[in-house]
Amino acid sequence: MPTPPTRTTPMTPATGHTADSLTTTDARCLAFQQPLAQQQQVFLNLHGSTSITLCYCNICYANYMKL
């Protein structure tokens, strides 16, 4: 898996994101426009866990990784 480019701004969760939720109201999060099971699989593939903070910046982490 490629390493994300270094960010110079602090990584803060986007609006609507929580550490234990796979739902969001942030329209910028493209992965969350997929069905829930597919969202879970995306983040399971990325992180090996679906119970972590899903977004570290103002765009979806999966989109940030260009998946």
C-alpha cells in the first residue's frame, strides 16, 4: 500500500466523522457514497479495522489514498 504524502496541516476528522461510526454527512467523502458493506470493506482493506477514526483530514482517507 502506498504511503500518503506528508501533510503540513494537522490531520483532523472531517465533519460528521467519529471513531466508531461508518456514517458521515460529509459529501466530500466519496467512499461513504457507496453501500455500507462496501464502505466497511474499503476501510478494512486500508486499516485492518473498521473501528478506528476513518478520516484524518478534510477528504475521505480512501480518496486521499487514490483508491
